[in-house]
Amino acid sequence: MPPPLRAPRAGASVTHAEVLIVGGGNAGISLAAKLLRDGAHDVVLVEPSPVHRYRPLLNYVGSGEARPAAEERPTSSVVPAGCRWVRDAVAAVDPVSRTVRTRRGTSLRYTTLVLCPGMREDWAATPGLQDAYSAGWAGSTYVPSSAPLVWPALRAVREGAVLFTVPPEPAPCGPTALKPALMACDHWNRRGVLGDLDVTVVLPEARPLDVAGADEHLEAVFASYGVTVVRRSRVASVDPVLRSVDVATPTGTRRLDDVAYAHVVPHYRAPEWISESGLGGASPAGLVDIDPTTLRSTRHDDVWAIGDAAAIGTRSSGGALRKQVAVLAHNIAAAASNRRLRAYDGYTVMPVTTSRHQLMLVQADREGPRPLPLPHPFAPRRSAWWFDRYVLPQIYYRRLLRGKV
Ligand SMILES: Cc1cc2nc3c(=O)[nH]c(=O)nc-3n(C[C@H](O)[C@H](O)[C@H](O)COP(=O)(O)OP(=O)(O)OC[C@H]3O[C@@H](n4cnc5c(N)ncnc54)[C@H](O)[C@@H]3O)c2cc1C
């Protein structure tokens, strides 16, 4: 067990933290719990939201397989005992003076800073999209306020064109945007209306996952539902009045007219204050620039990052955090006592439902796919669907958020 970090003075207000964690999502809460479990005493979390979400369930909400709000818990119930919670948002970091400033103007000093504020929607990247969401003609499971509206909208579609997109990277577990698409296709198929629908899926790359052995299954599923797949493309703009979508393809812009419902996932970027604080990398998305193996800032030894906001170099996912949290908890303690740092191998997951009750679980790291030790490891399975829908949320709240990674 690493040596305990310095304890705060009893009753002191939060002006200094031994470990200051920015963002109380999957990454921040799991890490705070793991550090405290390992013996840390002075862990402070900055998180503005009173609601914590297990976001993978949003895809099941938008597919009629989970009730709205099933994925929510009060943040107060997931902040680990012993962690002090500052209910505010970080607005700037000064890594030279080791100070964080919040939106309400509080200054917090730190010895070690961990950035995990996730990504935010980049609405400006897709003109017309925010208005289209407001009009209810477009939406997606990725936006929590929109997710409960998705299934009523999809279920009501009986004919015409329907569009689904997988967002370009970086995005929070982008391939899972196929879940609502393929669960909806299965629903329409069972209702006998799939033949009256013109379903299009826009992929950012040539292949759905870029994982040999897994992509073949998905291509067969697309073909079985008669889905038109538009590859190496992204939505350029939408027009909620004309109900049209312009898709930027390698050969030019392709317009889809008379779209009955557009499940268009917004593009994503890191919060701007990361780059403004000199902690972002060269990418336009402004993710925190870290060594993707040690998870340490390339510029400041006392700054670290994990989760969606970190430039990890692989697809982000909640599953990836199981590994990142363990590596980072070790590395923070190891750095304080000049011990050897551990390496994160880039492990990530891409769970994709192929029908209403079947799921293919794809795992990979920087070396390539990590198939389950089963015959046909990437084949869609009912057991995998039940595990993803019913077992993982329990593991998330009972183990991962309690630092048992
Ligand atoms: C629809 C959907 C489906 C998904 N499905 C899966 C799946 O099936 N499997 C899987 O492994 N992964 C899945 N993911 C991805 C997974 O949810 C994310 O990778 C994971 O939540 C990332 O955790 P995070 O803590 O980095 O970011 P988040 O969970 O986004 O948390 C970030 C936190 O930081 C807070 N914050 C933001 N700005 C500030 C600020 N300025 N100051 C302080 N706090 C701030 C936010 O309020 C938030 O609580 C899915 C994601 C979505 C959206």
C-alpha cells in the first residue's frame, strides 16, 4: 500500500488539496474512491452537477429497454466517504502556481491535479443541429435531455427515411451510437415495417469498428436489415425546417431529404479552459496532452488526466477507465515516492447491440483486438446483452465507483 498522503487540518475550508480531482463522472468518482481505499486522506473533488449518470444506459433508454432516469443517482450518493466535494465548476488552471479557479471565483491550490471533466458537445461543429434537437425532429441518446425522447420518436416512425450517425473521434465510446440504430431496426423488422423504411447509417471511417473479426459481423447485420452505410463521412449541417441533412463524404456533399427522424450524435471536444490553461495538445478537440502510457501531463509533472478528456490515443470508454484508474492511482503514489510508474496499455471496449437482445462485446488495446477466450469471440450473444444491460450497471455503482477496480 502506498504511503498515506498528508491529512487536511480539521475543519479547514478547501483552499488546498493534496489531490484535486476535476470532474466527478465515471473517472473522477472511481479515482477518488480508489485513492481513499489505498490510504490517501486529502482528496478533493470539483463537480458542478447534482446528478451522476451511468451513461451507457442512455442507449437503452433511447431504445425502449430502460426507463428514463434509470441511469441517474444523486451525486451526493456516489461521492466516496472521506472525499470533500466542491459543488462548482473549474474555469481555469494555473499549472505554474498550482492553482485552480472555479466559476464562482474560488481559488484552490493543489499538490497533485487530476483532470477528468469529460468532453462536451460541440454544437457549433454542426450548423442547425441544436435547433433540430429543440424541434424534436433530431435527437440522440448521447445527449441526456434528448435520450428519453428518442424511443417515442423512433417507435412512431412507420415509413420514410431515418438517419443514424456514429460521431467522429474523439467521442465518448462513439461506436455505441450503433446500439439505438440496430435495436430500432430489429424493432421495425419485427413490426413488419422495415421494408417501408430507408435507414442510413453514417460512419466516420471506412469500417464500423476497425476491428478485424468484429466488423464482419456488423457488416452482415447492416446487410440483413437493408441499411445503407455511408462511410468516411460526417454530418456537415442539418435543416430542421426542410428536414434535410447534408453529409460530407469523400466525394462531396450528399443531401438526404425528407428525413423522418435524424439520430445525429453531436461532435465532441474538451472544455476550452484546458487549452486556455496551456494543458491541451495540438488536436483541435483540445484534449489534455498526456503521456498515454503513464497518464501524466507532458508539461507538468504534478498534472495527470484520464477519461474522455485525456488524449489517450485510443477510443475512450467507461470500460477503459477500469484500467486507467488502477494505473493512475498507482502512478500518483509512485511519483510521490520516486517509484517506478506503471503503463496503461490502451485497453478499451466497444459493446454494440446487433438486435433488441443481442450484443457483441469488442475489446482492444494498442496491440489490437483482445477477443474473449470463446469460440467466435465477437459473435453477438444474448448473455452479453444481459450482462451489459443488467449486470454492468450494478457493477458500476457497487464496485467501480467504490474504487474496487
Ligand atoms: C450514450 C453513451 C453511451 C455510452 N456507452 C458506453 C458503453 O456501453 N460502454 C462503455 O464502456 N462506455 C460507454 N460510454 C462512454 C462512457 O460513459 C465514458 O467514457 C465515461 O463516462 C467517461 O468518464 P469521464 O469521467 O471521463 O467523463 P464523464 O462521465 O463525462 O464525466 C465528466 C464529469 O466532469 C464534470 N465536469 C465537466 N466540466 C467540469 C468543470 N469545468 N469542472 C468540474 N467538473 C466538470 C461533468 O459534470 C461530469 O460529471 C457511453 C457514453 C455515452 C454518452
